Amino acid sequence: MSEVRVMTGAGEWLLRLRPDSDADHPAPALSPATVAEAEADLGPGPVAWAVETAAGAAEKCARQSPEVADGPVGLRTTRRSAEACCIAILRGLLHDTPADRIDAPPEAVDGNRDLVHRGVPLDRILRAVWTSHVHTYGRLLSALRLLVEAERWPDESERVARLSFAYVEELTAAFATQYAAEREHWAGSLMAARRKLVDDLLAGLHADPATVVNTLGLDLGHHHMAAVVWTDAEGDGQSASVPLHRLAADLVGVSQPVRSLVLPTGTSELWAWLSWPHPPPTDLVSLVRKETRARTAHHPGGVYVALGPPARGDEGFRGSHVAARETQRVAQALGDPGTYAYADIAELSLLTADTGHAERYMRDVLGPLAGPGPKAAEIRETLRRYLAHGRSRTLAAEELFVAPNTVAYRVKRAEELMGRPLPQDHLPLRLALEISRIITP
């Protein structure tokens, strides 16, 4: 698509698009280089609008087609694809680009490839594409009515509808072609056979032990510890996967399992199983945490490792993975890269298993203290540590690297926001503060 701003004038209003002023603006899912390229053509405001629009579209896709946006990495991949397509549509509308000159964004192609490897049917993918576009189109029409003179509404609405839907027709045709080619290539690979067998085992289906050994290299009778490794770094996909494979090799090396399986599930995530004929060492999590901290300290965007508890047999294979995926959910919400064991987050997992109920409880207990923004979050975190240390300002201050008087001030401010002094029974308050770490107000 042309980088030169040659406009007919009809689409000039698109340069005045801005994200909602009363909302917390999501960070871009695309790489900084891709965002910079888009901003050079559209400007920062329209790109921020596209980022916000794509985030909303991805949330809708996650609700309507959960297999497309499965887990935090799947949701981020969906966001990245939606963001790239939204920006492509804006640039096409701005320059009045014919539909046959719209190319499928590389980020969307990469996301499509990941969905093939995960076995997501094409019709679910295309449904997600149209769900995303209907959301985008609705926001475009709302913005058009605000930014375009009333007498131009009919003509510009027709142009936006005609071109944007033609663009999506071209994109879906490209995705379908690429899906078929990738599926044909993938179907005959050993990795596909491994993924199919793993999916069957996770679904509780019976598998012949000899087939498991020959295909996965695992003995289901062993003790298994599952791991999920993923990164928040954005890039060309392949570069992001390199440190994950190295980290997986390090994970196997430090754990010294008798058998192991590493299974890539996308460009920025992989699953692993470590197996021993006897229970693994009790200090294994500490060893893994130490090794991964040293290996990932300088990785852009941060690398996460989620570990399930060791367990035996086919139920252990499945149960440890389920726990690792739940650990992944909580770790991603905490937003602090590192190594997490299920034991580290079990309480947070339980508290936030039903997010709707957990959020209601948090808001009922915290009141205005559950407000948005970094200041409120800082006060909540200070109060959480203060209560965790038995109301010790000194211990809380040491953990937060602030003065005890700062802790005292923030605790007083928390009381003011809640409209009451701290209760003697502070268990409900501590539970609500823990929930607020995961469910961001």
C-alpha cells in the first residue's frame, strides 16, 4: 500500500479519529516498528483508535469464538491480527485504495498459521474475522457522524461500507487460501501428529501406550510436570520463538527429566512436559526459577514460565497441564514476567475463577478504592502489603522501598477512599485486595 498521502479528500476525516477519552487506552499489540510505519501514514490518533477498536473486537471474538482466542497468548494473537487488519482498512479508506490492492497483513497471516496448528476450523476463523469487522464498521460509522458534515453522510457512509466490506472479502479470501496451504503442509508433519495426540490425551481420550512412547517420547506411567512458556515480545514471530526454544532446552537441562516433550503452540508460546519414573526433586521449582531468571533477564517484553504440580499417570499428564494453563492465566494478569508455580498462585486462581463474581465482591468491599489509575493501584498495593505484614509499616516499607511514613500516608488515604477505618477483621479486605491484582479496575 502506498506510503504517500495522496487523498481524494473524502477520507480526510479519518485523520481526526481518536480513542475514547474516558477509557484506559490499551497498548498496541503490534511491534513498535509496525506501529511507527502506520503512524507515519495515519498519525498517532487514528492508530490509537485502531488499537482500541481491535482490543474491543478481540474481546468479542473471545466470547463468540473462544477457540480462536484461547488463553492469554491466543487473545493477544487475535488482538494483533485484528489491529493489523484495522490499520490496513483505515489506510485503504484514507487513500481510496481499490480492494484488489489490499494485502493481508503479515501479522494476520502469522495468526492464521497458528490457528491451523491448533486445529481451529476455517469457518471459526472466518467468523472471527467478520465479528471483528462488524465491530470496526460500527465504530467507523459512529465516528463518521461526529467528524463528517451531515450533508456528506450518505455518500461517505456508502463509500466506507463499499470499500471496507470489499477489503474484508479480499482478506478472508487470502486467509482461506493460506489456511488450505498451511493445513496441507502441517497435516503430514510429525509435529501435527504430536499435537493431535496431546489434544486427545488432554481431552481424556485413551491412547495406546506404545503410540505415546513412539510419538511423544513419554511414558504415561511416569510422574509428569507440565510447563507453559510464552513471551509478551512482539516482532516477526520467528525471532520471538528463538529464545523460547532455548529456554525450553535450558528447562529440560536443569530439570534433568528421564523423558521430555516440547511442543510449540504458536510463534510466542510452547508447552512442555518433564517426566521421571519417580517423583522429581522437591527443590525443582527453585532450580527452574533461578535458571530462567538468568536466561531471560534481558529479553525484550519479558518471558513467562508457568509450572504445573508434578503428578503421575495420564491423569497427572493432563492435570499438571491444566494447572499450568491456570497459572499462565494468573501470571499474565499480574503482568510481571518470571517463573510461576501453581502453588504460588493457587489462592489467586481460586479467588478469580469466576471473574464477574470476583469483581463484584472486590468493588463491594473496596468501594472507591477500586478506582482506576496508577495512584489507586499504588494505594491498594501498599495496603495489601501492610495487612499481609500484620499492620507493620516498617516491613511494608522495606518491601516497597519507601519510607514508613509513606506507608502510613497511603493507608490513611485508603481509609479515606473507603470511607471507614480499617476493620479488625480484615480478611474480606485482604481478599478484595488480592482480587484487584488480577482484575484491574
